[in-house]
Amino acid sequence: MRLLVLSAAALAAVVLARAATAGDWPVFGSEPGRSGAPTGSTGITAAIVSKLVRQQIQLDGVADSSAVYLHDAAVKGALHDTFFVTTSYGRTEAIDADTGNMLWEYVPPGVAGWDHSAQITTAAPALDPDRRSLYAASPDGKIHKLSVADGSEITAGGWPVTITLDAKHEKIGPALNVSGSLVLAGTGGYIGDIPPYQGHVVAIDRSSGRIVNVFNTLCSNRRRLIEPTSCRQSGSAVWGRGGVVVEPGSHRLLVATGNAYWDGRTFWGDSVLELSPDAGKLLQAFTPTNTDLLQVNDLDLGSSSPAILTPHLVVQAGKDGKLKLLDLDRLNGKTAKAAPIRGGALQVLPAPRGRQVLATPAVWHTGGRAWLYVADFSATAGYVLVPGAKPRLKRVWETHTGGSSPVVADGLLYAYDVLNGGLRVYSAKTGKLVTTLPAGLGHWNSPIVADGRIALPEGDANQHRSTSVLDIYRLPGRTS
């Protein structure tokens, strides 16, 4: 732990100077595009990963998502490498990455009203680019802005922000994101798809807390928060772990929706939607030709989140056990706009072992090639993109051990086996198992890798437990 204590002015200067720190992991997937593949070295290689030692830190609840991380965060008047997690009932905790000590804990007002109930959140928090603020969800339908320094809530302007008018039916499930001046959040339903709810995307001005736009994936002609009972259709959840994905360069938004009615006009069940950067306009849409069959058989297209391979290509995996390669210039294969047209995928191929995908894939660019990594509960596989006039994905390797949303760092692929326990580490190019780090059972949880450490929450939010653990793996002697 860094023991350097600084004045308030010096701390502010350090924070601003480090605004682009490479070691940070500020959002789920490392960056707004949700690649799950940070650039630069994380300090963990195949030669040392098996030597890492686990420390288990008790949390006040289940962090059924991933942690985020700041290198040299200004907390409590000193600099700390810090992990941040949000637990299922909205408690957010800052944990010293060197010692495992809790630096602060935020408890949302009114927590007693949903504590130990089925009303939960599984949204990973997101750090503000200024490194001084953190955004976190709570089960009452609010997004909170917290001070990195001490966990206090910022209430200036419109903060905290309510993003649903029926928090008992509309769940903030996917990870939060930040793009430019906006905080981005998505909603779905609770387990069992109990109506009424409509998946929607909310764009919030991160400075003022003003809701800039709302895009409802059902009743999409209504551009505000709506009472779920006022729309004649329910469902179309935005529930993939990555939630709202930001396209690099254009900053357009991609979301995938779950089971619901589709008409290609104002109802967008089982679709991939491209929105304007401020979520104010639907630009394009892809819907499979068999969307009615998907809905009837509970085979949500949006069980996973879009994975961006190149500026022109994106992959969507789903509960139907298929991977769909899509053209970002013409999602439906015919027009460069949203229209009542189904189909248009460039390629459809089996997911690992043909099983349903409930995790967000990772994308790694190396040696001029784009790699895609897909994990489900029964297998993990690596694919390469074969470019050309008719681009195609080709499977390179597959292992019959499942995982949650994988991440890639320094040529290693990390996949958490949530059903059997253990964090499996593979060679990203060959799929050869390098080591398995000890871990308990989980659900949506996934690892992050930063500054020579790995952080992995354990546990299942649907078990409604009041405690769980965060695993931190480090080299021996790193703990002070």
C-alpha cells in the first residue's frame, strides 16, 4: 500500500495528471467497447500466473458482476490501488488492492426496504473518466454518483437518477457504462420474466444527472420513462452482461434485446439495435428470421451482449446456441437504417458445443488478427476472423470446460467456471490450460486483471445472501 499522504490540492493534481492511467479497469470489459482485452501489460504472464496466491475478502452481499479498478486512486487522503464492487442490494465497497482492507462502503438510503429480498441488481459499477467519481446502481431503480475519495454520495443537480418507474419489475441488471459526457444504463426484468416491464436504455449527463434520452425497446415511439403497464407489450430485456456497448470511433451504441414481440417499427424483441451516441435515435436493427420461434422457446437473442470485432463487424451470441456475424454498415443486410426486415447475418455458426451463451464474449487484436472468445456453462472456445469479401469466423480451439464472461490479458484467457469453481487460465492462441486458480461457485461474476493482480467476485445474487467474497490473486509478498 502506498503510504504517501498528500494535501487536498496535491491529490487533485495527481488525479488529473493520471486521468489516462493505462493500468485502470474503469468499466466492465475494460473499456466502453466491452472488448475484455486491456492494452498494455498487466504484469501477469504464463510464467508467473500459477504462482499467484489468493486472498479472500468478505463483502457485505454478493457482487454478481465484475469489479472495476483504479491505479493510485486518491482515497482517504492517500494513494491506493483500489478495487470497487457493487453488491446485489446496492452496497458499493472500495477495497485496497494490496491489503484487502475495506477503504469505504456506501449503503444506499432505504436499503432495508429490499435487503434480503428478490429485488436485486447485478450491475457492475463504472468509474468516471475524471477518476474522482463512481457510478453504481441500487435495486430501487436509481443510479448513484459516489466520491472515489470517501464513498459519499454526490447529490448536486439531478443525482441520484431514477431510471425506472417500477423497480419491482424492471431490474438494473447489466453493467453500467460511460461514453463521453454520458452514463449509460440498461434495464430488463427479474428472473422468470414476470411482467410488466420493458427493456430500455437510459443516457444520463454525468455532470448534471439530467436524463438526456430514454430508448424503450418496446413502445419505442415513446422517448421517456414509462409506466410498464402503459405499453401493451412486456419483455425485450436489455440483460446481457455488457449492457450498452459503445462502438469505438463513432460512439454509436449497440444493445441486444431478449424475448418479446417484434414488428420492426416500435417493438424490437430479440434484436440487435444500433442507437445514436446519445441513445436518442434508432439507426439500424438486426432481427433473426426465426424471432417468433426464439420468443416461444425462451431463446433470447440478447442473453449475451454484442462483441465488436472490427469497425464494420460485430458478433451476437444467444440462448439458441448460435453465433451471428453481422455487418455494422448494414445490420439487416439490405439497408443502412432500421426497417421491418428480418435476417441479414453474414454468417451463422454454432456456439461452443452448440449451447446457450449467457456471457459476454471477449475480443483480442494481436498480430493483425481479431480473435473472439466465447464461453458458456459447458465450453470455452477461441475463434479467428478470416477477412475478405465474405468475412468468416473460424474456430481454432475449444475446451469442454465452461466459464462466465472471459477476459484476455498478456496472451492469457481467463474464464471463471461458475458451476464447478476455479478460475481457468488458458493460452489465448492455443487453448492449452496453463493453470486453474482456486475459486468457489458463482453466477454472472467475471474477473479483471490489472497491475499484477486479479480480482474475482464469487456467489449468486439469486440466493439472496448477505455476504460473499472477493478473491484477489497476487504474487507472494505483494500483500503489505
